Amino acid sequence: MSTPTKRDVIEAALSVADDAAQGRLSPTDLQQQAVTECRELFGTVVGDGDPLWELQREIARQAVGLGALSPDELTEWAAVLRRRAGEPVEAPEPHR
């Protein structure tokens, strides 16, 4: 694959602009496509050693900070992590 020239980039941008002006681009379809592509690139969490691991950790922290998990679910995950680390833990109440 060759490196695109400035002209190639300008023509591609003009093509997108023309599609938008002609109503051939649906914001909903574009958003769904972006979500699908993000999920394919980022959605599988492998763990330490994965080039995306640090980014996935940052996003997980942000999601937790914004309330993505309930306190009960956080308690369950804390128990799982403690158990993995070999710490004695009390059984958490089931997540609802």
C-alpha cells in the first residue's frame, strides 16, 4: 500500500463532504460503525502484555468512577481479586 498524497487526502475529504451534503451519510450509521470497530479493536481484554492494557485500565477506572458498576458488583470483584491474591475473604452477597 502506498502512502497517500496530500491530493489523495483532499479528494477523500471532499468525497466525504459531498456524501454529507447529499444526505448519504447517516450519523446513526456512522456512530454504529465506529462502535463496532472500537469493539473489534479494543473490546477483548487480554491483560498484562497486551499493547492496549494500559488504555483499558484507564478506561475501566473512568467507567467505575462514573458509576458503571454498582457498589454490590464492585464488592464482588474486590472479593474475586482478593481470592486470586490468596487473601481470605468473606463470601460477598450475590449481585442483583
